[in-house]
Amino acid sequence: MPARPQTDAYVLGVGLTPFIKPRRTRDYVELGYEAGIKAMLDAGITYDDVETGIACYCYGDTTSGQRIFYQFGMSSIPIYNTNNACATGSTGLHMARTLVRNGAADCVLVIGFEQMEAGSIKSVYSDRPSPMGLSSAMMEDTYGKHDSPRNAQYFANAGKEYMEKYGATAEDFAEIARVSHEHSQRNPYAQFRQEYTLKEIQDSTMIHFPITKLQCSPTSDGAGAAVIVSERFLANKPQLKSQAIFMAGQSLRTDDPTLYSKSAMDLVGFGMTKKAAQLAMDEAGITPKDVKVCELHDCFSCNELILFEALGFCEKGKAHEMVRKGDITYGGKGPVINPSGGLISKGHPLGATGLAQCAELTWQLRGWANNRHVDTTYALQHNLGLGGAVVVNVYKRADGKPNQQLKDEEIFKNSYWNYNPATEARYITEEDTDKVRSKESRVDYALGDTQRKIQARL
């Protein structure tokens, strides 16, 4: 096949499953299948249109992606399996955009999924050096050795450093969690949808000062998916252009030398976030002031606060003032942070997190998230993984217009759906799956018992 010229990349379809407690009630094969079917339905394509598949997960065997994708069809397309810590899902989006923009594919299906163990995240391998070994050693040399969960220690130490430097208090971090939990009430995919008072958050179990339990993202099972297409592909589906979201700027960065500066803030990716954000926004031709909505990687409340500065949303040392003024939620002067509830409330199935952020911002820009709408022209996504990697995406509508809040009836007229997937989470039906599974390379044996499981849930 002759090389295709470079082209812009668009998010044409997204799909999500509810994020749930990791209790082995749904396996990754079923979760990934549901998210992928929904994304293809949303994009108005079948699996025969997909030229490349990208599977994003941290916990699973080597070709888990094929196990999911074969259910749609066995078309022999390239399928990549990716693992880049908590930034895995957005790393898949970076791969997809790169393939599309360079003419290697016109339609890429990205599926992020995770089936996790209950409790705090632990290393799977104990017989080899840890990727985080040097970082952990530096943290222990600087802050001592503790029995609390290792990841919580990293971000709690960063929070304490910020407190010492700039005067933030433990209450500021608790307020961030309060906002996240309040936002989550309107997200049907969130693992936790309960509102808490500031006192309830402060009084919950202390994990590692200043972080309490209700300021931590929970381990979760779940999946998300996105269909990324070229401008050429989109031109053949003009009826869907109003829902297509332009990937205007993007950057994947890894750590710079500041990682080992002995600063707890640098040890959790402050430097690479700052660099990635600047590059992505420069490519999109915007400044932080243009961003009115942001899905930010709030694995812990401390991380969210220090990243306000790294993303350029405030001056140095002023992040806690944003929180105190109410500038991170509706009615404030800053961008609305995590209208989905963020990782703290929505949950954090590692490989799916970046795709869930993408879905939320896609719905926001389409105007479909009408129960948590934010007026904006641009949306920013930040997804970070220790070890390390960070991906920042800047999105805007394909038509370049500001988003407008749509009523459900308007959504139904111009989409596949007879319900609003941004505000209601439903299971897929057999009719749904038949519509998008491959017509040319469908193998029913590859489905196993997935469809039966889903039908039993309806």
C-alpha cells in the first residue's frame, strides 16, 4: 500500500463501562468488549473499518488485548499491547494519534481496561529490580521508611513539601477531595457517587499525613475505549462531524533530571508534567487561560493541588489559593477540574483511566454532559504515571466552535443512541454488538461466554 500523507486526528467515538470495586464480578474480557462495542457504535463504524488496535493495561498477560479484540473480528490487523504505569490509557491515545497523523492508519480503536486486586497497588514481581527502586530509595533516605502504602507516601510527601514552602494546609487537600466527591454524583460511571462534608473527609482513616482515605483514588475494575480517525476518514462521515473532537495538541514526556533532585514534588512528576503541558498547549496554540475544563490525574488530593501550578493554572505557590477561592469547581475563576469526579471518586482502573478522561472531555465538548456541563472551547487532559510518563492532550470541537449544552432529544436525533451515554450507563445488547462486529471476519467461538454474561446483566 502506498504511503498516505499526514493528516489531523480526531476522536470520533468513545465508550465506557461503569468503574466498580475489584471483586471479580466482571472480567477484563467482558469489560473491554463492552467499552469497544460502545465506542464503535458511537463512531458509527464496524470493526471492519478498524485498521489498528491498541490495548492498554497494567495487570495482565502479554496478549490480553488480542483476547478482547478477537471478539469483534479476526481481521489480522496489528494489535499493540501497552503498559506505561498509570498513564497507560493516554499512552494508547498518543500511539493512535501518532499512527493517524503519520498516515499509517485512518481508523484506530484504543481500549483501556483493568481487572485489579483489592487494596493498595502492589508490585507483581519480587524477584527483580523494581522500576521505582531508585525513587523509593531516595524517598526513604529523605523522608524515612513507613508501613503505609508506598504510592500514598510519594504524594503525601509532595503535599507536605508544598505545605512547608507555600503555606498550604491539610484542609486544602481535603477540600479538593470534597469537590471531587461532589462532582461524582452526576457521573453514572463513577465507582463512588456519594457527597461528603469536609469534616467527613478529614475524619476518615489517615493513610499517610496529610492524606486520608477519602482523598485517595481506589483500585477499580473497568474499561474505556476511543475510536481515533483521520481527517480523510471523517470526510466520509459528514453526518458525524458535529460530534468529532479534534486532538489539537498532545505531548508524551518522561522524567527530566529534576526527578532525583531530592524534592518530593519532583519525585512525583512535576517536571515532566510542566514540560508536557507547555508542549501540548503550544501545539494547540492556546494558553492555560483558554482551558475551562480539565480532567487531571488526581490519584491523591496532594497530586492535584501541586499540578495546578505545573499545568499553568496558577502562579508559583498559589495553588492552594485557587482551592480556597473555589476556583476549581463550577462558578470559580479557574478551569473546572474533574467534572467526572476524577480518580478519587470515579475510580482508577489503571489502563482505563486515560480513556475515561478522554470520554468525559469528548462528552463535554459535544455538549452531551448536560448534567455537569462546562462552557468551553478547549479541554485539557492530564494522565500521569510514576516511573515515569505523563500525557497531556488538548481537545476542541472539529468545527472549532464553543460547546453548547444539548438536550437529550437533540442528542438522539444525530447519533446512534436512544439514551444519553454521558449521563446514563447501560449495558450493551445483542443487537448493539451485531451492528458493529466484523461482517467479514467474525468468529463466534472467539466470543466465549462474553455475550451470555452481558445478556444476563440486562
